[in-house]
Amino acid sequence: MAKFKGNDGHLNSSTLVNRRDLLRATAAFGAAVSVGGTAIAQPAIARTAVTQPDTAPPAGGDILIRGGHVLSMDPDIGDLAVGDVHISNGAIVAVGEGLDAPGAIVMDASDMIVLPGFVDTHSHLWNAFLRGSIRGDDPVRGYFPTTNRAAPLTTPDDAHASVRFGVLEALLSGTTCINNFSHNTRSLKHAEAEIEAARSLGIRSRFSHGPGGRDGTLDFASVEEVISNWGDADPLVTLGVNLRLPAADILQSGGDAETFVAEVRFARERGLPVSLHYGNSAHGLVDLMERHDLLGPDILMIHTQGFTLEERELMVSRDVQFSMSPAIEIPYSTVRNGYIQFAELEDLGASLGLSIDASSAVATADFFTVMRALQWSHKQRGDIDRMSLEPRRIVEIATLGGAAALGMGDRIGSLTAGKRADIQLVRKTDINMAPVLDPYFSLVYSGQPANVDTVIVDGHVLVSGGQPVMVDTADVVATASEAALRLHDELEAIIAKG
Ligand SMILES: [Zn+2]
């Protein structure tokens, strides 16, 4: 784990004197940290009392990440084989070699790769807790039948438990920002439960308010209420929408899709970015959106499969953003129109991010596997004059690319002075990583969530030594499991009734 050092930079008895500073610096979460490999007894945590992190920066709580292999993802800075990152008041203030930061708490990163946190451009956190009920592609208990059955039964409390469960897994996997594509926003209470749950763990999130179930439409009043209550409530929470697409026969006949068009315009007028699932039945969508002047940089097109060349060129020319979920898209390639069009979009210079999609199915929340899956998908293409896909580019898509796809490229995604401090430290000495010679290859070909040692969001240390600082994992798991088991019984009863 990253060793926290005293201000003198050495691990010694004075380190323990600084324990109080350290705990303050970890945002008073009742930190579970260790200093010099020695676990420190933590202040008692009321298991259910943590509703939101103390987002106030700790007084004098600057952090200096020292001596790591820094992958800044900033082309002007590049990589530093032995570099430092100085964080102050939640922002990165300097990245360089041998930085001086008097008074800062020093984090020894000599055995670590230091890079921006992963940006998950689309996840359905409301169903993360259904993992145990989902049985691969089983026609009765697969992902789609199970989530369709569970959606109307999911209460706001269930959604809260599931989102906490999903977000904590994501944080422990090095993800610092998630676009929560909530396509089961059944009520304002459901929406606010999901927002509160993500916020309670300190992750950076976009809540993309969706329809109430897969057949629903957007509840404008609920969206307005969410804007009113959350629009400016927390700098870590931003808002958007996700929309159900028009029916296939309407799209393919070139017919009107008034509801969809009105929903996109409603969102755009309020500055809310729009996340859309492209899919098997979406042929004609790009044409419809162009006819109504709906293509733009606030549109995130998810699942880059099945587009024609003309559609790709048109969307790129309109600055549409793209999200690929390769760990899901490979096994569901037939559902989603075949191969992932990474090479085609990369060739056009498209703005690309990666995503988990559903941690309850196939991929868990493992962003390392998602990066590998992009490589697998690309290598499998025998039908194109395949360009080389270097691991550095994949890490860039997983971090800076995702930030740009969510319109946050000016705030996060790279280790750049002035950006917010969303950072992960990955151990180089773990058995599946060592020896690390090229950190990009190691991250993409060897990395696992278990190698993520430290996760920092907006300057707050949320994960230390691979453990959450502010919550008890067992508590989060127990709460989600209890809700999931209750729901599982209900689902099985429905199946038994036929
Ligand atoms: Zn999805």
C-alpha cells in the first residue's frame, strides 16, 4: 500500500504524531488507513451514519504523492519515471520531479503507478445488486429478463443499496467518475436515492435521469425537481438524462418520433447531456437526429456497433461523443450489430470513452478487464487493415477520453495543474504485476482491481491500502445482499407462476 509519511518524508516514530493530520486529510471519514504498514485503530464509525462525505478540504491538508511512476496523460507533461503530484484544496497544483510542498502530507508512491482515475462513461448502477440473480444468457434468468422483471419491483431503498454497492466496487477498481445511466428512474424518490447513494461515497458522478422502466418516457416534472434540488448542490454531482429510443418501425420508416425529439430538446434547453443506447433496433436513429438538428457534443452514443460509414462521419462531424463497453459488447455482439467499430471511429478522430455498462453481468466493475477487452476486440478484427492499438492509447481512452466524452475534460482525466485531483495509485509489486517495465503494458495486460492501492477523488483519499476509507465494505455488501435476496425471492415467485 502507499505508505503515508510524516512531513519529514521518513517513516519513523514521528509519523504516528501525524496520524491526526492524516485522518483529517482523509476527510474525516473515520479512516481505515495504515502508516508504515501498521494498521491504525480507527475512530468508531456508526455503520449507517455515513450519508455524505465531509467535502471540506482539510485545513493544511495538502498531499504530496512522491516518487511514483507518473502517467500524467497530459501531452505537455508526459510520463515521469520518478515523479511527484502535489494536491491542495482538492486540485492538482503541480506535477513534476522533486517537488517541494512544505507542510504537505507525503504519500510514498515509490512502488506505484500514479495515473488519473478511470472514467466510466455508462453504468446502470440500479441493478448492480442483481448479480446473483442473473444467469448469463439463460432465456429466463439472463440479464434482460431478470432486469425487466426486477425493474418495477425495485424500491428507492433498493436503488440506494444497489448504487452504493456498485459505486464502492467501482472505487475499489480505480474508477473516480461514473455516468450513472439510470434507466429505471421510476419516481423522484428513486432518482434522489441514486444521487444520494453515489454522493455518500464521495465519487464524482453524473446522474443521468431516465425513463421509469424500459417502456417509459421521461418524467419532465421529476427532472425539473432533480435540477432544482441537485443542480448546484454538490460540485461532484452533475446531471443528465438518458432516453428510450423511438420504436424500430418508426426509425426505419423515417416517421416522426415526437416524444423522443421533445425529450432531447427538453434536455438540451436545460443544459443536460443526453446518453443513448445504440442497438439492434436503432437503424435510422442518426438520420432522425440529423433531420431534427439533435446531433451535437452533448449526445453520448453508447455501443459503437452497427453504424454505417456515413453515420459515423456525420456524428463525428457533429462532435457526438462515444462510449464503448467492450466486455459487454463482445459477448452480446449479435444483439448489438456485430463488432465494435473502434478502428473506424479512431480513424475519424472520434471522441471515445470506455464503460462498464452492467457490473451485474459479465464484467463486474473491473476497468482493467474492460481495457483488455478493447484490445481483444481490436485484435480479433481480421476484416480491416488493422492499426496498432498501443496500451497507452487504451489507458488514455479509459481516463482522459472518458472525461472528454462526459464533457469534463477540462476538469478531470489527466494529471494537470489546475484540474481536480481524481487520481489512482496502482501497486507495481503485486504478483500479477511485477516486474513493471512499461507501466501501460502492465496496466492493460496484467492489471486487476486488487492492485489498486489508493483512490483520490477531488483531493479526498477514498481508498487506502485497497480498502475504503469512509465505509465498511461488509456493511455495504450486507445491505445490498439483503435487498437482493428479498427481490430474488419475488423474482422466483413470478417465474414459478409462469
Ligand atoms: Zn447500457
